[in-house]
Amino acid sequence: MAQWPGRLANGTVYEEPVISLDIFAAATAAAEASSLAKIRRKLDGVNLIPFLTAKTKASPHKKLFWRQDRRAALRMENWKLLRNPRRGQSDEWQLYNLANDIAEQNNLATRNTTKREELLSTWRELNAEMVDPIWRRN
């Protein structure tokens, strides 16, 4: 949720997927500190202000990527690749078409292996760009 009187229209619903990292990038830009942040390091998020103010109609992300311990996910268009192992449960990747299954009830990973492998390849490419986590669970 965002509120910025005089800049963002009240009651507007933004439908494109975003990630919490975008909030920091947008707040930094709103505080006009983005040039300072760029000097220190590239921000992981996207400044959402041009999207929320309709200055651009594009989507802020073509892909969204997560990883934490053995949990991981990739969101690309309406597809979501997910690995969410819990104690005693499978460590296998799951695949969902969110356009038809927003509640993620129908795992398509074994029925659509081509799409699963396509997204898994993309996830591996993005993961290879990341540094190793500093903190790990024991």
C-alpha cells in the first residue's frame, strides 16, 4: 500500500507484481536520494513511482526471483516455479499457472515439464548472479 497526497491518486489499484525491495527503491527516489544510493551500490528493487503515477505503462519486472535456505521461487508472467520444503515434505520444484490457479492448488510440474525446465533454467541463471548467503540455518 502506498499513500502520497497530491502525487498518487486515492483508491488506485496497481495490478502488476512487485516485490518488497521495490519499496526501498521508491522511498529512496521519493526522498531524492537515489543518486546517493547509486554511488554506494545498485539497488535490488525498482523505483515504483513512475509506474504508480502512470508515467510508464510497462511492468516493473519481467521476472521476480526469491531464495532463502532451500526455499526458492521464480515468477515469470503468469507462471510461478516454487520450492518450499517443510519438515518431512518433498524438496521438489512445483509449477503453477497463476492465470488459472491463483490459489496454487494444481501443481503442473510433472504435467508441463517443458515449462518447469524453462523456468528452472532461468532461476539457475539468476541464482548464479547472486552472492552466497552470509547467514545459513544450522
